[in-house]
Amino acid sequence: MLTSTELTKRLRDLVWKTDIDTLPPLRGRAVTALRVVFVVVRDLTEGQLTLRAMSLVYTTLLSLVPLLAVSFSVLKAFGVHNQIEPMLLNLLAPLGDNGVEITTRIIGFVDNMKAGLLGSLGLAFLIYTVISLLQKIERAFNFTWHVTQNRRFAQRFSDYLSVVLIGPVLVFSAIGITASVLSMDVVQKLAAIEPFGNLIEVGSRLVPYLLIIAAFTFIYSFIPNTRVRTSSALVGALVAGILWETTGWVFASFIVTSAKYTAIYSTFATLIMFMIWLYLSWLILLLGASIAFYHQHREFLTSERRDFRLSNRMKEKLTLVMLAYIVQNFTRNGPAWSLEALAQRLRMPLEVTDPLLQTLVCRGMLTRTDDVPARYLPARPLEQMEIQQVLMAVRSADEDDYLNVGRLPFEPPVQQILQCLEKSETQALSGKTAQDLASPEVAIVSQNRRPSEN
């Protein structure tokens, strides 16, 4: 009889010590799914996901009414503004009667927000509140996707307004089209014929799940400031959508069957239940984003979280290799490299490659394009970019006004050794520039693959 410790050890060995490439496709997917479950649970226990979910609850409470007010104004132009209340009732259905009360109050607040009464300053604050909510959502998703850079201000403003202005129209259009299709005479006649009737009934029950999954897929694809594969976004949305609907049903059962919270919290019970439901909703959404990330970046599926710390030698060589890739494609008029393409080609984590690229950008050696995802090009003529300058930029990247070599005591023996090293390096690299990285003798990039294939 196996003990719990032995059983746990065998399970861990099965999940982490099994070579997936040697397994049949079905068993390989099962082991990969177990690894994803393990790392997602690990992320939950570390507390970052729960902390960011709680932060989003606070921001949502501040921004919900302004967000709905902006959406209400847009939908009013299309004559479908009356659909906001049914949508809120559906989202807050797990709260039972409290959901109806909260919906009524929110709609009342939205009706009271008139642009003429707000004035220019109030309207600007209204838009700022909505933008800040979307910005915090992006930061939470960027953290999950290990992205250190947010969108630029102009891009952020245009993308966020597109979501706020176009998103509600698309959502209500999808809901309206679905309702219209189900009410068509042809569909009603088919419903009276078996087995079409059962199929249509099952399909109508699946519609809420499909709409939620479609909405989550869009969120996972659009919000992170990186390129997300549709298949990965769909996997995360599928799990999150099913979990969201199931959690709503469980939460509704708890609210209906339990009256103790009302006796304990009195008039605060409605607000507390609303905050708990918001927290669960954001947590589920972030869990789905985490699943989508691990589905796309399976190199992060490790038994223990790694703290990536590169040696100085590794930093220097990795920087030169990335610069060589960028220079070679630039001189051959090939497609410019993106951060993710470089990381995948080098089989290096994003946390390793990104800081080195940003160092070269800050030192004026590379420039980022406004493409999505951003791509990197030389910022100065190649013959003016000395290799020694590149290496010095990497070595001094983490220095600041407080921690720098100037604060260290002056020791003549040490200074003499460092000067010898610098003199030797200067002589060895004299005349070596980024142009030399593009020469055929030191070509690194495979001629058979292009960055677009990564």
C-alpha cells in the first residue's frame, strides 16, 4: 500500500520527469495539462494573481459607473442603450435579489451622469477614470505574460477608446443576432421536429458559454501588449468561461441557500457580496490569462519557478548575438526582429532578452518601431556603433546614481589591473563595429528561416 508521500512523489515524477516527446500525442497532452495545472496553482499560492484581482476590484468600483456612462452614450446613438440593464442583470445573476438591487442603483447613477452637467473638467475626469481602469487591466495581463512594457500613450489612448466605443456595439450586436436567429420562424418550426428540437434547446443553453468564451478570447488576444496566438487565447478562454459560468452557479446557490450573511453584515451585505463576486470574476479572468500564457510559452512549465540571473559573460554574448541578428536582417532588407521572435529563436525567456534590448534602446543604439509587436532596428549608422561601446553599455546597465563604480574606494593596484584590461580590450576591438556583425564571415542567422517563422 503506497503512502501519501510515495504517491505524491510518483505523481511528480510522472508529470515532470517524463519526456513528452516520447509519449503518444494524447498522453503527451494529458501530461502537459497536468503541468499547466501545477504551475497555475503555484502562481495562485504565491499570491500575485490574488493581489492583482483584489486591486482590480477596487478600480472597478471606482470606474464602473463612468465606464457604463460612456458605453451608454455610444449605445444610445445606435438605439440599443436599453440593453445595458438586462446585461447587468445577467452578469450579476449569481447575486440573486441583491443583483437586481445593485443593477437598479448603477443604472440610476448612469442616468444621472449628463455631459452638460459635468462640464469639460468632469467629462475629462470621466474619460480618465475609464482609461485608468483599462490601463490597470493591461498591467495585470502584462504581468501574467511577463511583459515589462506597456503600450505607448498614443497607442494606449486609441486602443482603449476603440474598446470602449466599439466593444459594446459588437457585444450587443452578437446578443441581438443570436436572439433573432433563435426566434426565426424556421428555427421555431425545426424546434417542433425531433431530434432538432433537443439540439436547438441544447444549443440555446450553450449560447451563454459560447458568448463568454468569445469575449474572453478577444480579451486575451487584445489586452496583453504582446502577440498572443489565437489557439492559446481560445484555450485560456475555454477554461475561464466554463469556470466563470460554473462559479456563478455555485455562488448563486450559496446566496440563495444562506441568509446568515445578511444577519451578520446587515445593510453592508449587498456591497460585500458584490465585491466578492467581482473578486472571483477577476481572479477567473486572470487564471485564464495564465493558462493562455503557459499554453503559448511551454518553456515556463517547470517544476520550480526559476529566478533568471545571467552571468556577465552570458549577458555580453547574448547581447552581441541579438545585435547580430538585428543587423544582418537590416542589411539584407529582411523583416525586423521582435522581442518575442528573438526570445523564441534563442530559446531564452522574455525576462532575459528584454532588459538587454532596452539597454541598447536607452543608449541610442537600437530603436523600437510602433508596430504591434514592436520591432527593433539600428538607431545609428552601423559603422558608428562600436562593439566596445555595446559591451560597456551592457556592463553598466544596472548602475545608477547610488550604485556605481565611482562610489567605490580608489585602490591603485585594482585600478591598474582594470586599466590593463580596458587597454587590451580596446586594442583587440579597435575598428570593430556593428557592421562587422553583418559580414558573411560571422553570419549567425540561418538562411533557411526568417523571423516571421518564429
